[in-house]
Amino acid sequence: MGVRTLCATALLAALVAVVAVTVRAGGDLGRPAALPYWYAAAWALFAGAAWTVRRVPVRTAVALILAGGIALCAAALSAPPRTSDDMYRYAWDGRVQAAGVSPYAYPPDAPRLARLRDPWLFPAGTACRGWDFHPVPGACTHINRPSERTIYPPVAEGWFLLLHVVSPAGGRHKPLQLAGAALAVATTVALLLVQQRTGGDTRQVALWAWCPAVPFAAVNDAHVDTLGVLLTVAALGTAAGARRGALLGAAIAVKLLPALTLPGALSGVLAPDATPRARLRETASPALAAVGVVALAYLPYLLASGSAVLGYLPGYLREEGYEPGDVERFALLRLVLPNAWAGPAAVALVAISAWHVLRRGDPEQPWRGSLLVTGTALLLTSPAYYWYALLVVALVAMGGPWEWLAVAAAGTVLYVADALQWRGVQASAYGLAAVTVLAGALVRARARGRGDRRRDVA
């Protein structure tokens, strides 16, 4: 075993240990003071391990990537969810559907659903003192926003129902976490296959498999976003035409964020040398397939619940500060623009990035265009939920520029800062991420320029 392999293995082992300790050390609402130090250690070890594995022989690196990813998932499975209570809503939505009720019809605290309550999701005698307890009339619940209907799209709801059906009685949070681990490992395998298929560097998959956001968000907190990430990777890396569009449509019907990858899936369709017929053919097939899958997924729920399928989405947008003039989001734009202009400016800049990808994007590497649009959107909207950046991490692991990982790191910093009630972190965290992305792009552009000059001289 070479020195670099030993170093990568040692760093990876330390990362696994840190993840195991972190999920026991505290949570965002329960003992959050410990999190910054453990998260910083995890990200530092990840950076060192990912850098070191670049020099490890490919076959050895692939084995390390798989083994390390599985070990990190196992470490994250060693404790209940620590930084999010979303999975309790997943379990509830699955139970409601299994009882023949649309998850969009009633909120969890509705009296009509009282018969479905159990001591795990609605514990008695707790006086709502736990960090992840929320009051409902006459009881407490682990489910957040218990007076609101669900927000999750239909493919996510189908996933929740499937997990409810296959979970053993009394399984509680473990089946959801195990499913998250399975999705994380499946995404690692899919990324390895994509890299082999496209002739890329399989060692770049370590940027997904070992990224601390994956064990924390995808496994310990079991965020359903990971299902959307897996479908997006499959769409961009293994499919084309209508099949690509169908997979992206399924991803969008898990969480809406993968819709930002559509311009990447259509990279170059508006290139100046493309004929109108070619543009129409290359655009219509995947776009119609994506829209069709989303429509078909919503149809049964729409028939059962009507406009209620929107669920808590409008309320979420208000709560999270995405309305015009709100000051909870768009931190970078609000540094230079009036608050009321920040939202429209963000939309315009994301649209410009999408137009650039449609005109200049590389159809052989659609993930690069998808990464540009998705990463730009997250930088401009500056969300506090770091698991939104799981999609960015996967797109980087497909072959995108590594500096976009700064977006995932910024989301993590902001999430912990909110729990600790630190102020003024949003602009600085995402500002540093933006500087990192721009610096990386500048370095790459200069390197390409030097390479072009050398070829001209030769």
C-alpha cells in the first residue's frame, strides 16, 4: 500500500469517526454549540481526503470511495436525526396514504386523522420540552408545522408510502435513515458508472461519497432530496432525449429544485450554428417528457385533493423570505440593491445563466451547465437549508468545478449560525462562497489561456 493510499485511508477513517461523534454531540436546536467545531473538523478532513485520493491508483481509489461512503453512512446511522425533523413528516405522510387519505387533504393536527396517531410521532406526557417537539391540541408531536398540510411533491409522497409499506412495525426513524443511506450509496455507484461511461476521473466521485453533507443530510436526517439527486444523476449521466426528460421530471416531482438542471439537460440547443428544426427536436423531446411525468405524477393527487396539492408551498415561500421585498433571502443582491429589487434581479440573473447554457453549454457534459444554473440560483437566494446543496455536490462529482462545493459549505455555516442565533452570517457565508467560485473560474480561464498560447507557439 502506497503512502498516498495510507494517507487517504487515515484521513477517511478520521472523517468517519468525526461524523459518528458529531451525530451524538448535538443538534441544531438541541445542544447546537458543539456543532461548529465538529462540522469544521469534518469539512477539513473531507478536503484533505479528497485531495489525497486524487493521486491514488484508480482501482484502489474506487474501492476506497465505496468503502468510505458506506462507512460514513453507517456512522450517520448511529443516532436519531440531529439537525432536522423533516423525516417525521415523511413517516406521517406515508401512514396517512396507507390509510387511504390524500396527504394533501388535512394537516397532521386535524381531528379527522387522530385515529392514525401513535406514541412515536405523538408522544404523551412530554410537555413539549424536547427540541423536536411541537404542540398540537391536547398533545405533542415530532412533526414540524403540524397545523399545515404537506409540501412534498407526488413522487416524494410515493416514496414515503413505499417506505411505510416495507417498514417493520416499531421501526420508527431507522427505515427512513436506512433508505437515505441506500440512496446515498446508490448515487455513489451511479456517479462511478457515469465517470467510467464518459471517460472521466472516477476519483472525483469522492467529492460526493465523502462530503460531510451526505451523511448528515442524506442519511442521519434522511432528506428526500437524495432521491431527486439520484434521478438527476441518472438523467444527465446515462440518458438522452425523452428518457432524460422523464427522469428529470421524476426528480422534479420529488423536490422542485432539480428543475434548475433542465437548461443543462438542453445544453447548446440554441447554439448559433443549430438549425431551427434541430433546436425544436432536441428541446421538445426531453421538455415534453419532463412536463408529462410531472403532470402524470400529480394527476391522482389532483383528482383527490384539487388545488390543495400545492400544500404548504405558498406558506413556505412566505416563511422563508422569497416574496418580493422580503429581507430574509437574496443576501448578496441586497448588499448592492434595494430589498424590493433583489428578488427580480435574482430571477433575471438565473435566467441569464440558463440562456448562456442553452447557447454555449456543452451537450456532452450537461452536468456542467446544470451546475452553473443551480449553483447560481443557490448563491443568489442564499438558503439556510444546507441539504438543498446536495444536488450541487452531485453535479460537482459528475465532473463540475470543485469550487462550487463552497455553496454547500456556506449553507452548512448558515444553518448552524441560525441555530446559534448568530447574526450577519448569511451575506458573509455566501459572499465567501461566491468569491471562491469566481476565483476558481478565473484560475481555470487563465490556465486555458496559457494552454492555448502554448499550442499556438508549437
